[in-house]
Amino acid sequence: MKRIDIRYDGEPYSIGNRSLDELIDEIERGIAGSPGGFWLEVNHGEGQPRPTFLRLTAQSDIALTPIPEPASTD
């Protein structure tokens, strides 16, 4: 997986070098383990991404879009 694009509150973010299943599991565990929510570290920006932290709760609207590695052209 190249990266996972994230939409949160209308803004684009991303996470690299993670599988979609791992990320979903982290989000589900984080929400279940903390009724007040938890902080998810993501990247914001292109080129030189800046670490950013999103507060996620059971009521958070979040979209995850996996972006696969480009196909090999060998």
C-alpha cells in the first residue's frame, strides 16, 4: 500500500506505509478503548507533509481511500 488518503472535516490527510486493515483496526480499538475519543497521527500537505493529529470519536465522520503502489511495468 502506497498510502491511505483520509478525508476528515472536509480536509485531505494521508497515512503512508500502513495497510487499510491495520488502520481500521487502530481506529476501532482507539474509539472502543476511550469513550472520549483518541488522537490519530496523520500527514497534512503535499511534498513535505506535516505531522497532524485528528481527534476521532464514535461520532467522527472519516473516509479512508487506499492508494495502491503503481503497477510494475517490467
